[in-house]
Amino acid sequence: MRPADLHIVGSGPAGLSAAHTAINAGARVCLIDNDHAPGGQIWRGGPDKWTDSRALEIWKTLHAHPHFTRLSNAQVIGSVDCNSLLLEVKDEPVRVDFERLLICSGARELFLPFPGWTLPGVTGAGGLQALIKGGMPVQDRSIVIAGSGPLLLATALTAMEAGARVEAIVEHQGLPQLSSFGLELLLRHREKFRQAVSLFSRLRKIPYLTGGRIVEARGLDAVQSVVVRTGRRQQEFACDFLAAGFGLVPNIDLACSLRCDTANDAVVVDALQKTNRPHIWAAGECTGIGGVDKAIIEGRIAALDALAMLPSAQDRAMLRQSHDFAALLARSFKPDASLREMCLPGTIVCRCEDVAASSLAPHRSWREAKLATRVGMGPCQGKTCGAACQFLFGWAPPASRIPIVPASAAALSQIE
């Protein structure tokens, strides 16, 4: 490991933007990435598949730069102490000491249970998009995309461009709420409005249902159809894949293991992206869901502050604009209580351990339910069902603890 002035965890837009800013300022950067290719989920697939000119320009600077080190296929499993991370690289433990750390750990999808959601072929909206970008063939396969938020449209476009037949897009929000969202885009975020109009234009042949929700996914060994309800009308669509997207949840596991403050399920940062912990910053979706523009500017500002440099007035204006858009997204597409109706008493909530809603409902907290059932005790350690239980039952989410991902005994033995 070469010495670095700034260590960055995560190579999505926030991490790459921060690395680019730091390299241009003359700093040495080590980028730690759990994937084989840079880009995270938004710029997935590596430089050969990127279409965003910003990503290509950033990588042009970083690639082969003598002050840039990228550690790929490296899982961060926790912190050894307040200035060291423990990684697992090729099944071997690696300790990384840092002077300054920027956490760009991104987000994970919010899965809300409904009958049949555990069938093969049912994925998250972002999950299906990632699978397609990763090379999964969907040519001439039929897909239904349901849930809420702009990610549904982006997933539909990715699927359509890969040759799939998108049978329907089912948006939970009603037409009045969507119209209000569109009007606010027009008035305050003109570029986002133009992007939305362009996206809708390209998807205009796909049925777009508003005010709808999933009733159930049907199939024997895999999903074969999905039943949705809009108002009093119930429809069934045959499909090979169902992409169900209900938004994203900030990934705060690493920040919690380093004892960074969190609030509203996101890492708390100041105006310069600094956490409460000395020499630790955070940027991107882990500080709140807001999309690629927010991630890019937050990564830039975090890197500048880590190197004792001040952001420009333009940087600050872009940050305010991105935060305003993030707040608009949160207001417009926050999952509402009616989505709890999708989950019936017999519906599996913890799919790792096959724990149904009826077994969880009598309990008052995650801890109480975990003592009485096996909820959260499977391979995902509550990363999927924890957020679902928070939404369904109002429980506080499970606390993150080391290891934050499954790890070998050899790696765990290095934790002091």
C-alpha cells in the first residue's frame, strides 16, 4: 500500500468526484472499492460502459495517475480503531491506516414485502438495472416495473434499451402528487425537468399507471405474473421479471462502526461534509438520497475540506441546489402508510430465515422480535428486513456492528 493523504471508501460518483478533486489539488489518494470496476451503482460497469461525460472525464484524470491508487474487490468489514479500517481482499485481511477518511458508501434499496416478493425473478428496481448493466440478457423478456420514484423510469429505459418488453410501469403516487412534483421541477430545477420530459418521451409507448400498488406476484418456480391495483381496478400482467422499487436507504454501516453521528437514517455532516469524528467526512447517498448531482458536488466539497481548501461560491450554490432537489424527492416519493397493506399476515418479511409478518407483529421492537424469532439472523444480518420492519412496525432499525458484511475467521481475528 502506497501512502495516501486521503482514503476514500466507495467509487460511485461521490467517491470518484472526491478523488478527482484531490488529485487535481496535488494530493495522494487511495480509493477503496468492493467492486472490480469503478462507478458504483449509478455509473455501473466501468469506463467502457459509461455514457456520462462527467464520469469519463474524471476517469481520464485518475487512470494511471502516479498519485492515485485503487484497491478493488476490497470489502470493508469494519474499523480496527478510530484511525484504521479492516478490509478483506482475496480472502486475506488487510489493515489500512488513514489520516483522513471520506465515506462514500452509497445506499441500498428499500424492499417492502408483498405476497410473492421472494419468487425468483422479483428484484428491486435498482437491482434489475444493475443486473442488466452487468450483462444479464433480457432480450425479448417481459418486465413489469412497480413501486415509486424516478428510479422506475430509469430502470424501464435501461431494460428497453437492452431489448426487453416493458409491459407496464406502475407508480404508487397519484396524478396530483406527480403533477405537483413536475411543476416544482419546472419552476426550480429546469434541467431536471428537461431530463424528465426526455425520459417520458422515450418511454411513451409503455403503459404508465398512477396511484397503483402491487397486490401479489404469482408463479411456481419463478415469477410469471404480477397483480396490481389502481383505485378499484385490479389488473394482472404476465412477466418474466418484476422490478419493485420503493426508494433507497442510506448505507450507514461503516459510519456507525466508526461512531459517526446519524439522524433520519443518514450520516450527519456539516456544510463541508465533515462528520462529528475527527478526520472523517461523508458524501453522497449515505448522507441522504439525492441522486448523482448531489453525490458529485458533495464529494468535491468533502475533498476540498479534507485538504484544507475552501469551496467556491459556485460549489456552494450547486450544493444548495442539489439539497433542494433531494428534499423535493423526499417529499414527493416518500413511501406512505397505505403501502403497508401490501404485506399480509402470511407474507414473508425476513426472507433469509422465512419469518412471516404474523410472527413479528406482536412484538414491540427489533430486539424483542429477534429474541423471539430468527428475524435478521440470516446472511444479510437485517440489512433487508430491518428497513422493512422499520416501515411496517415503526421499530428503530437494527444497530450496525462489526463485521458490517460477512467475513472470514482470518479477517475477524484481526479485530482487536
